[in-house]
Amino acid sequence: MFYRSARVFGRGADQPMPGTLPIDVGAYDVLEGRTYAAIAAESRSQHRSQGQGNLASLEPRLDHVRLEVALPPASSRDTTSLFAGMDTSFARFAALPLAAAARAAVDSLDGARAEIARHLHLIDPSTAVAPIAHYLDLAQRAAAGARGCAAAGVPVPVCAGAMGDFATTMDEQVRRAKRALLLAAGVQLLATSPKEVIAIGDRAPITISVVNHGRAPVAYLGRDSSGTYVGPAPQAVAPEALWEQTYKQTMTGEPTMPWWLRYPLAGDMFSLRPPGDIRGTPVPQLLEGEDRVRSSGVRVALEIAGVHFTYEISPIVRRFADPAHGEVERPIALAPAITVLFDREVEYARANTALDRREHLVVRSDASHERRVTVTLALPAGLTADSTTRTLTLAPGEDANLYFRLRGTLRPGAHAISASATSDGQTFTLGYVPVEYEHIQPQRYYRRAVVELQAVDVNYARGMTIAYIPGVGDNVEPMLAQLGLRVTTVAPDALPETDLSKFAAVVVGARAFDASDALRANNGRLLKYARNGGTLVEQYEQVVRPGQLPYPITLSRPADRVTEEDAPVTILDRASPILNTPNRITTSDFDHWVQERSSYMPHTFDDHYHAILSMHDTGEPPNDAGILVAPLGRG
């Protein structure tokens, strides 16, 4: 619903203050059987990559919001309720010009809702089927009165002003009434596929299941295709009966992927609309919520208690039994028939130095039949391959691993290695990486079969060896190896028996201390290595524990950071060996930075530390803690 608001509230304080409104965030929801705080704690605990799991408070809890902006009239400064001065009833549509049928339906909704309340029994909700069906009929008649509010490809009404409010409100009433009617009538709908990943263009069998757990027959009228019913003659599904229909559907559309990744990035920012879209095409996920926009579905037509309506069964799922987890439902996904994927999107190489590297390419078929595939590699000037074309045959669902040996020399700068596959007259250049965790729906991260190869001038002592202790989500170690350095990965629990003195430097990955008890326990080994003459490089941490560093620093909450990726970088000590030996680093090395300039910067640091760089966001004071260097013993 769209409510006209003349007030904006912002975060207040934990304690009541003048001009604040209390919100009972610990209130108990009788339908959910838990408090809002418990629901919020569960939501926060899903953010597992950042370690946000927490316990919900068992005590009643009030939070407060502060009135920040209020427009006339004076009543808009009322802080007794978030909705003070806002009409949330259907009465707000009294002056809206509607056709007679729509007006009569809107004016009857409140009475129909009261009738549902009189008949509803939680133990036996079937007693409310008839009044809910009547409410749905009224809501559908009312929704038909919204004029000029439909937009192609957008599942919610799109129009402005009072008519937009009306259209969206009635659309939501219809949606809720349909769901309530199915629940009260005991009707279960399911659309399933034997395959989870289906190639675009393939014909896939889809099974529609209608289960009637209720007390009265339900009429299945068919699949609704643009207002035309498709399928067998209408079927009466008796109480305690199952009716199923399997049909073949040609799977058309785009690959199933996160909606914010569908279009190419605009610089470092996501693009939510096609390139060149100057009309501002509505984005369904922003209008309706991404959890309500499904990637697949089947629209069916039903009749319950004499009322006809359509219902979107979504998403279509693959339903199967897992030996450990029991019943599992996974949404289907569309994919190109053939996909091609390199291991990495970005790699480094030493410029003007002989390169000899093996690139790994995975070719996969999600087609329903055997495919003959030709894979072609495109190389930048200066590189050759043992072969640039391979031909293979893939069975449905089969992967093939291809390895190309590259040799040559690259000039400094950005270069590209790309691959494409051709099959049955089509060309394919995309691949995907499955992203699967128990607590979220499976995703597929698509990327083009291109490796951006950055050739850089870099110097280091011949035979230099580096020990690397991986952090969280860390890809620095392979980048060092690509530059020709000899890198040994050292697990934190292996530190006691590892001779660190043979390494020119020990590098600790970002947030490694946050993630590893063993590293915290063996930190003394790292500090001893530095005192004996070694170079120890530690990347950022979210928490710095006592004794972790040789000299104290503090982190603020929230932590200091420079979020503007193009924030100017000032060199504080141009003579520092860090910036001159063995490679000279200047401010130009910070050009084309991606994402934040710096994260989790110390707020204060001991005088033993020497600041090398300074940076800050617009309008904020300089922060000199991006790189800190301190002597320790002989290191």
C-alpha cells in the first residue's frame, strides 16, 4: 500500500527522550509464537560470513525513533504513533472516481471482512471458506477498477497518486484473499520438475499437483495462459484426493541469476536496468520485494465456493528425498545449454618476463541431449597456446576439464584471455559458479569466460620465499604466486613446527585472527619471527585482541574506513623504504581502485608505529592509519 506521509522518523535512542516515539521491538507475536526480537535475531544470524549470530533478548525491549522532518499541517508533528494523521482504511478511496461495480465492491469490503471474522475458527477454518471466497470476489471486482496501472513485465500495479495507492492496495487484498482461501479450503498446489537446472530452449516436463485436504470439492479449470485455459477439461478434485497433470513447457527467458547481476556493471556499481534505458523501466524487485518476485511459475485457474480465480504456483521446484535431510525442494533454474568457466576472473603476471602458465577451463552441458561442442580460445598479443581450439562431445549434465598451456611475454597493462563455445549453431560465453548454503536458496553466480590478465612491472629478490597464512575469503596468495613469488601456505595450527626463519616475509590474511583460534594461540611464534629479523605483514582485522600486536592500537565502533574508492591518497613519507624498495609506489598506483579505499583502520595507534599514507572521505578528517610500520627487535 502507498500511504501519503508528511513525516520522516530516524533512529532515536535506547532511552526515551523528548520528541521520540517508543517502539516495542520485544513484542510477542501470537501467530508466530515468538517475539519480534527473536525474529530479528534469526534474520541477523543468517549473515554468517560476518559472524553476526546472536541471542534474542528474553526481556521486553523498547527502542525509540525520533521525528526528523514534518510537513504541515501541525498535526504531522504528532509522535504518539508512526501512523498518526494517516488514513489506512478503505475510506481514503471515497473520493476516487471509480466505475459503479468497483465502487460497490470497495464499499462492501469492510463488511465482508467482518463476516470472515464471525465465521473463522482456527480449529476448523473451512467454516470461513464461503465468506473468504466472497471477499476475494469483491477484491477482484474492486481491483478491476484501477485504470492505467499495468506495466509490461512488472507484477505489481504501476501508476501515480491516489489511483496508484488504490491499485496497489487492491492488488494486495486479492493476493492475500487467494492465499487465505486456499489455506481455509485445505488446498495444496505444487509445480515440480525432474530437473533442477534446465537449458534455455529445452522442453521440460512440468507436473502440476492439486491436493484437496478440505471438505468440499475444488474445481481445477486448467493452466491460465493470457486469459485462456489450457489443459484437459475442468477437473473436480474431491476431498482427500490428489489430481496431477504433466505437460511439456518450452523454457524461454534469461539465465536464472541474482537480479542485481543481470546487467553489466556501470563502473563499480550495479546496473538494475538494461544499458541505454533512459525511460526508467520499473524494477519489480524494488517495487514488490525480491522475495516476492519468482524466477519461475505456473498460473492455474481454480474455482472454490463458486468463485473463479487464478493463482501463480511459484517457484517450480525439483522435489526429492535426501538421505540425511529428508524432503528437499529446490527452485528450478534456467541456464545456457553450454557454459564455459575459467577458474578466475582476474590474474597477475610479471611484465616483460617469460610467462609459462596453464589455464583451466570447465565446459558444461545442461542440455537434454548429447551436444558436440567446439571451444575456442582468444589470446592477447604476446601469448601463444599449445592449441586454441578443442572439440568434444558432452552428454546431458556432463562436465569437461580443458587445460591450455600459455607461453610468451606481455607488455605492462591490462590484457584479456577469453573463451567461447559453439554448438548446434549457437555461441556461448557464460559460465556459472554454484553458491549453496543450507540457510539460503541456491544461487548461481554468472560470469563471462574472460580472464583479465594484469601485467605489472614488479621487482623482488631472486628466490624470495613467502609464508602466507590465509584469511577469510582470501585470494591474495594465488596473486603473489602468479607474480612469480614462491609462496608457501601455512595453516595456523602448523605454526609450532614450521621454521619461519627460511621465509623472507610472513603475510597474514585479512581477518585471519578473527577466524582462527589456532592463530591466536600461536601468535607468539609470529612476533618472535619478527623480533629475530623477519618481516611480518598483517592485513586488517575486525577486532584486535590484547597481545596480538607488539604495540597498542584501538578500533572504533563502527570502525574507521574510507568508503570513497577515488578518495585522494597523500603520501606522508616519500622516503620510506616501504614505498621505494624494491618497487617504487606512487599515488598513481591507487588509480582505478575498486570498492573502499580502506577498511577497519585503527582509530589511534602507539608512537612506535610510523604512518605512511593519509586518506579520508569527503568532509571527514584525514586518517593516517591505512599503512602502519613499526620496528620490532631486529625485524
